[in-house]
Amino acid sequence: MKRVLTYGTFDLLHYGHINLLKRAKALGDYLIVALSTDEFNATKGKVAFHDYETRKLMEAIRYVDLVIPEKNWEQKISDVKDYHVDVVVMGSDWAGSDRFDYLKDYCELVFLDRTPGISTTKIKHDLGLVKDKN
């Protein structure tokens, strides 16, 4: 069985997220989503609209086999080892980042292009939940 792992907050779940999950699942047999906890998001200066338990309901999506908490940046190697991960998948905006590149020593690392025209930030902006920084 080929195991795939991805990380994210997955706030305001939208078709771009679904597209990423579908493409990640296509790379293997079992998809694990490490979902950023509210506490971890706070350390990144990020506030999700929905709390962790609400966002964790994404486990009902047919592409997702398991949701685990992402509590810190440092847990990635242990996640790969503990869950016997073969492939880590992230959005292409993370390519070349020291947050993920070191994982190449432990598993395959794949960066997928984001779905054009959609993002949580865009949705929050369009709804007036995020103000322009000007």
C-alpha cells in the first residue's frame, strides 16, 4: 500500500482543496491529512475561521483516509516514519522551502500546482473578512 501525506489548515474548504486532495490521493492508496491545530496556527500568526474540530470533519471526504493533528513544524519526519508514508504532497508554493525539502531524504516529495482562481485568502477577502493591507 502506497501512503500519501499532505499538510494544511484547510479552512473554508473549497473546490481547490478538494482538487488537491483528489490529486494527492491519485498518487497512492491511502491519504493522510495532517490538519493544522488552532494552537499551531496561532504560532504562525494565522487564525482559521473554523476551529480544528470543525475542520477535522473533512475526514468525511472520500479521498481522505485519516486526519491527524499538525501541532508543529518539527513533526514531519516522525509523521513520515510513524505512518509509513511514501509520498508527501504539498502545493507548489512550498517548492524550494526549507519547511519541506529535507523530507526528500525520507520519502518522495511532490508539489502540485494550486487550482487557479481560488484560495481561502481570496474567499476571506471577497467576504470582507480580510482587509486590504494598504
